[in-house]
Amino acid sequence: MKHKVKVIVCSNAALDYVVYSKEIEIFRSKIHFGSESFDDFTEINAVDFYDRLKKEPNNTPKTSYVSLGYMMETFERLEKEGFTDVLVITIAKPLSGLHDAIVHLSKDVKIKVHVYDSKTLAYPEAYMALTAHKMFDLGANIKEVLSVLDFIRDNNKMYFAVDTLLYLVKNGRLSKINGTIGTVLKIKPVLTLDKVGKVETIEKIRTTNKAIHRIVELYLEATKDQDVITFISHAHNDEGVQMISDLVHEKYPERQIVTSYLTPVVGAHCGPKAIAIGYILKHK
């Protein structure tokens, strides 16, 4: 029996901000401002979201993943459309309950659901979805696709600089004690994701400018003599994007850089002007 596979990715991947095949479907998280709720990107995009954060600094947004009902309806529709399998690529498990929710839900549907923990978010997660869709189009099977996704998952890294600790604290990603001390001292932590996708602090730096320089240094150290895809993900920070691009091109003038937004559901946790540089090792 020939398998027909649909690729779905969660909106934390920010696939909407790059060129992609609309055959890839997106499970959109919701952003909540008090009693108002919006679907990620389709009802509030990155520019509008970060503008609102600037205008309403005391109105801290909350987030929730796509409803179980919507996911169930999607799986049932895809089965009726003739799909035999679904590959759902999710944000790292430590950052959301989405992965486990889909695993649980998949037991109640006829279509075969493969739930893949990207152990990351933003562009590396989007790149996994783009790669999987392309491979299925070329006739690859699930096993072959998952093998390549494993390579991407094991060979990417991103380094974050955040402009404010407020959102990390309010959304439970940083303790209030550490957050208060950091705000008083104007500390700008350099963050990364560990091997399972949990946020970890690498260093604590006193200014945003120094933090941006440091994440570029870490990127350059990690990618020395490597053939990589380079990306910048940002929370409406054009100045930071330009600074990072210039620093990278001083060292590697020929390196192309993929630039995209951190979508609102991610920005709700890292805050405006957060920025990351990262890389994906090219698969040989």
C-alpha cells in the first residue's frame, strides 16, 4: 500500500514568515490579551503583536496551543482526503504540552499520526517541515524522512539575546527572584536551548549591545570551518538584524543568512527586540 503523508507543523516554527508550500498545514497556537484571543499570525501577525506590546507594556499576553477539537477535526478530514499518515512536527517538549497532547489524541483516530519532537522552535523547526515535505514529494518514506530530521535536530544550535526579562519571568520561564535581580542590574542573559529543548542561560551580560556581540561570537566559534545554513530570528528588531548580519559578513562575506520573525506565540515569552542567531549543519 502506497503511503500518502501530510506534514503539519505548529506555529511556533514561524513558517508563515518564510516561503513555503501551502500543502504544509499549521497548528496555530492562540495569543490571549486578557479576554481577547487571536490565532497566531492569521489574526495577529508579528509586526502588529510587537507594536501592541510596545503600546501596552503592562498587558502581558498568555498563550495556549491549538484546541484538541481542531486537531481531531483535522486528522479526520485528512483521512477522508485519502491520507494514510500525518507527520506532526512540534515545538520542544519542555516548552509546551503540545507534543504529548497530540500523542494522546492520536490513539483515538484511524489515520497514522507520527509526532516528532523538534527539540527546538523557530527556523530550525520550520526547516524540518520544509525538508520533510520536499522529501515526501520526491518519494521518500517515513523512515527516510525521520532519519534526516534526526540529523537536523542533532546538528543545529541557536543563541538568544533578550532585551527584557519581564516576559520570561511573567510566563514562568525564569524565576521571579532571578528576574528581579536581572532587571535591577540591567542584565541581558545570553540563552540557548539544551539538547532536549529546555531554555538555559549561558552567560549574563550587562548591555544589549554586548549580548548581541556575544551571541555572534558563540555562533562564529561553533561554525568555524563548517558548511552551515545561518539564520536570524527576531522580535521586530531590524537594528539587531543589521548588526548581526554585518558581524557575520565581516568574517564570512559569502554566507547567506535567512532572516525571519519570532512569531507572536514565541514573542509572548521572550518579549520585544529579542533576537537569535543560529545555524543548521548541512546534510551531506
